[in-house]
Amino acid sequence: MGNLLIEERKIVIPGEEIANGMDFLPSTGTFRDGENILASKLGIVEVRNRVIRVIPLKGGYVASREDVVIGTVTDIGFAGWTVDIGAAAPSNLPVGEAVRDKVELLKSDLSKYFDIGDVIVARIMNTSKSRMVQLSMRDYGLKKLRGGIILKLSPSKIPRLIGKKGSMVGMIKDYTGCDINVGQNGYIWINGPVDGQLLAEKAIELVEEQAHISGLTDKIKKLFEDSGAKPIHRAPPPEEMPPQRSDFGEHRDYGERRSFDDRRGFNERRSFEERPQRREGDHNE
């Protein structure tokens, strides 16, 4: 029987042994050496259905089958849409994977379903050797997102934002009163009261800065308590995306931010990296 030698969400270096035995399968960022699975890059360990991969600490998003992602429609073709999910190549969303209606392609205007600038939640169906990605929206919680803001977090820090069984993102929802969808490509959609959105933004910024530090959950809880926020234990709306992976938009390249307008799409962008450097003591201890 195989053994997992490194806990999930721990940082590993190239050549470090993650698991032994044939019960686990290597994926992106890992390789097999005999009965052992080792890291091939510096990153964070992720285990899903006994498949092990290492998410790079830096770099762009590497698309993986079954990932739930948030993306922006950038083009409309004859039989589907091109969607930007932040991967190396554009993604394709076929009509048959996006709408339930019977669509006559020669007569239909596909923009009535999804127009350029629309933001969607989709699942990756397949990836090719040339890195082309095919998306699907034929599943629970996959939909067009309306209103709200989108933040961009490093994909390697998404598991930290989600927390064990969704504990971290659940706490952020409870204290801010916001609906939150998290894409495994690093995009995070937040919709709710303005003050709640701003508070959620601060919490996610803290995750970006201190994802590698223990006790992060307590720090974020203290951030909420110091702001005077009270937890609101809400039943999730029926359409809410179910937890993904280890649990489980304005566009931030943690980042970057842009406001969303249903008619015009994203109309403002700014990067956290362009902000003045935070002085020591700016965060509550």
C-alpha cells in the first residue's frame, strides 16, 4: 500500500519524494522513479483522487482536466466561444457543452447566449498535447456570472484560500455576506454588499501575502473581528458552485482589479503590484 510522505498544500523542492507505492499516480510537476513519486519543480503539493501534482509557486496557470475555472469570453465562432482562462492557449467552449437549447448554427446568433466580455464558470473537459483546452458548462453550478468583482490570486495559493473542506472560503463568506466562486485558475468572483466585497478583498490579499505562514485562519478571523464584522451563517444558494478539489469575478493579478458591468464587461483594471509597498504594521497583528 502506498504512503503519502508530504502533507497536501506543503511546499516541495525538485527531487523531493512526495509518495511511495503504486497506489498514487504522478501528474503535472511530478514524476515516478520506481515506486516513488518525486517533485520535478518547486511548488505546492496537491492530491486529488490519489493523483499527485505540484502547483508552481510562480508562473501562469497550467490547465488540468476537471478543473473548475473562471474565464472571459473573447470571441464568438461558428459553433462556440473562445474563452480566456489565463492559460497558455485560449480555451474553446462548444455550443453543445454550453446551452441546453437545440441550436441551428446557420440561423442562430450565439451572442444571445454568451457575448464577448461575459464572465463564466466552466469545467475543463479535455486538454491536448498542444495545450488547447475544451470547456463544458453542463454541470451543477456552471453558469454566467453577473455583477460583482473578480480578483486574481496565484493559482498555487488557491488551495490555501479554500482551506480544508472549504473552511477558509466559507469563513470569508460568513463574515462578509458575499457569494464567492473560486476558480482553480486563480480567478475569484465576489458579489455582495460593497463593504463586504472590500472586506473579502482584504482577506484574500492577506492570503496572497501569507499563504505560506501557519495560523493564517486565525489572522483572517482577527481581521474580520477587528473590523466589527459578525459571521452570518447562510444556507448556500441553490446555484452556488459546489466545493472543488481540496475543497474550494474584477480581475486581479494579485493582483489586479476591475469592476464588472453586465453590458460592457470589465471596465477598470489596476494591479496590486502597482500599489505603494505596504509598510510594516499596516496589517492587524
